[in-house]
Amino acid sequence: MTAPNAFTVDIDRQLQLPIYLQICERFRTAIAAGHLRPGERVPALRSLATQLNTARGTVELAYTILVDEGYLQMRGAAGTFVSPSLPASIMHSLRARGANEQNSRQSTGNPAVPQTPGDARGVRPAPHQPAIAAAMSGEPRPLQPGLPALDAFPLKVWNRLVAHRARGGERALLAYPDPAGYRPLREHIATYLGLSRGVTCVPDQVFVTGGYRATLELLLRSLGRPNDSVWYEDPGYLLARGFLAETGVHLVAVPVDDEGIDVERGKQLAAQARFALVTPSHQSPLGHTLSLARRMALLDWAEQASSWIVEDDYDSEFRYLGRPLPALKSLDRHDHVIYCGTFSKVMFPGLRLAYTVVPERAVERVGRVARSMNAGSPTLLQAALADFVEQGHFARHLKRMRALYAERRVLIVRALEQAFGERLIVELPPGGIQFAARFAEGPDGPIDDVAVAARAREAGLAVLPLSIWYANAGTRRTPRGLVMGFANIASADDASRLARKLRACLDG
């Protein structure tokens, strides 16, 4: 076994670049320069965290990024090593970047920093993507964003319906699933959307998928073109941004304010973009609602540019002030809006069922691609879900959850206010099952929310740093805070305990 060499990592706490990104950059540079050789062991997580006087979670996040990028390999108890077979393309890229950064430092006297938000050159892949995906999967943890109340789901009813379908022995449930989805479920979805969201559609327009990522892949393959530009909310949904960046589309970060996505800014950056991905009812992660003026402006832009609007309506069922808002699709008179929904928030994420409603003129194309992808979801679960809806359990469950979440959001907000005082700015969310809280700037400048979230993860909590939802996460003006869920807060005592635990992570 190769012993770790005397390689040391230096970080500069005066830089605006987060510590975990500085660690990543030091390792990349050392590998490119030959100071760390293929197959060589690197310092252990705890050892490096002690050396840098930083949280173990911060180092873990950096190592996870480097592993995903192919620079490092984790070998369990044996330790972490430089990848023994670094691709030549990686080494070439590293050396080129090192030369560019050296030239930049010589000409400006400052370290290279990420591009500014809204840059029409596009959004780069988020380096934190693997760590975030890991935080959002596996065993549920307190304050996890986007996680519905698992303790309140009618599991006995669901198990009975699944067992009934399984015992029935229907041969269609054992065969390859219909790539467009189980027909009765598509019919129920079309009816539900017409009644609750104002979306007029027929079952043939509804396609059932294995989640929002699968939905995006289906839409891009069906309706996309090479080198498409895609408007993306800034800040915006992390996992979708990571997936889109992997597909090679040109992501254009369009700023979000209190009225939602800034359509005029989007037109300035990329007027002929092929797609615009938006969360109009409950902006992810800020929670704003897209104003009527912006909705009409967005629809006008799509018509003039012959573009598609992808409406991600991920948790609009949960609205605590009045009735759920009408979908953007309900205002669409020229068939440019593609509506996307999911059962992950209203049922449970392990179900892995979502759906999209495509304009009639796109049904044939999307259907053809769905068949070629063989993208069907398990028929057994779709059939059980259709029964769940048909027998009225779905409507009753939604009604109960709206009341329950309205109570639980108040519990956690009060507990956070009591635990953090003026150090955390918390606004009661009007809808959804998660919200973003902002840190007040401390005496030493902006709070390092990535480090706070890393410490929280070590403490067993699943909050996410707010800054990384922005295209340019490393600047001083990027808002810092935490994104957290509240649907699984069981009681006032539970809320107080979790808030105190989170507060302890603020100062390390």
C-alpha cells in the first residue's frame, strides 16, 4: 500500500471561494503538477479536517466531488487514493486551466472566480452534485427538503391495494409496461388536472415517467435540437441543473426575484432559447409565485420564439393561503407549455412515478421517443396508484396533508426563530413542503452556509446550503442560508430539538 506523502493543503479564509472548492482546486493543481501521482494515497478525511481546522463534512464534500470527477478513488478502510488511471483529457484540461489561472493572476493580481450570474455563456455543471444527490437519497433524515410526511402516509391502505393487484395475477402487470404509462392512471391524471389545476388535456397527452429527470430526458430527446439554449431559474432546482448540464445543452441562468423568473432578462441573454424551465407556483428554492404579468410575458415570449416552456409543478397541491393556484398551463392558449407533475411529494419519493402533459402537436413525437427508450414504469405500482385515486384515497390524503403541513410549518418556523434569533431570517412559506431561510451577515462577513450544512449533515440533519442553488455560488453577494423541509416535524418538542441542534452547527 502506498503511504500518503507530505502533501499539504493551504486554504485562504479571506477568499470568497468556499473552502470545499478551494480543497478541490488544490488537489486538481497538485495532480496536474505531479505532486500527487496516480495510485498515491491522500490524507484521510479526519486528518485533513484537523489540519485545516474545518468540519469533516467540508472535506468529505470536496472528496466526493473529486471522486465523481475521476481524480480520486475511495477504497473503504484502505483509504482514498489518486486515481491510478487518470484520463489524458483530464490532465490536459487541468494543465490548460492551471496555465490560464496563472495568466489571470499575473494580469489581475486576483485568483480566478466563477462567472457572474446570468452570463449568456451558460451554467457550468454544479461540482457539488454527487454530494447533494447523496443527501437527498437513502435513509430519510430530519429537515430533508422535498420529503413528504412519511409518518402520515396511509401505508396500510397502500399495501392492501398493491397486494390486491399482485394477487390478482393480471398478466398485463407482468409484461413489459406501456412506455406512455398505464392507461387508467393516465385517465385519472387528466381528470385530476382538469379539476384541480385548470389543465385541460386528454389521456393521450399524459405520459407517465420514472421521475422528473426521466421526464426531462424524454422531452429533450423528443423536442430538443443540437446545441439548444435552455433558460434556467437562478437560483433553481439543483438536481435538474446537474442533469441538464450533463446532456450538453447550453444552460442560461436567468435571475429570479420576488415575481419569479425575470423574462426580460432572459430575452436579453438568449431570446431564441429552445426551452424555459420554470417553477411558477412555488419557485424552487425561494418559494416565490410567478406573477400574472410575468406569466403572460413568458407565454408571449414562447409564442414569438416558437419555444417550449417546461412547467415543473412539483408541490403546488400544498397551498396554505386559499386554494391551490392555477397552473401556468391553464393560461396557455397556443400550446407552448409542457406541464410536469410528480407523485414524489404527494405520495412518497420511493414510488418513482411522475408525469408530463405535452401539447397535442407533440404527442406523436414524444410517444415515438418513449417507445424507443423503452421508458415504461412498473405497471403494478401504476395500477395500485390508479386504484388509490379511483377509490378516493388520494383526495382524502391531500386534504389531510394540507392541514397537517399548515401546522408543521408553523412549528418549525417558531422553533427556528427562538433558536437563532436575528441570525436567521425565516419567512413563513405560503406553500410547499420546504423553504429557504437566509443567514444575516455576521461580524466577519457572509456565513459559510456550505460549512454549516456540512456540520449539520454530520449531526444527522439533511439541510442544504442555499448558496449552491445559485449559478455563481462563490461570490460575496450570493445569498447564504439553508434550504430545509418541514413535513416530518412530529411535534413542537421535535421542532425545538431540531432547531437547537441546527443552531449548534452555526458556530461549529
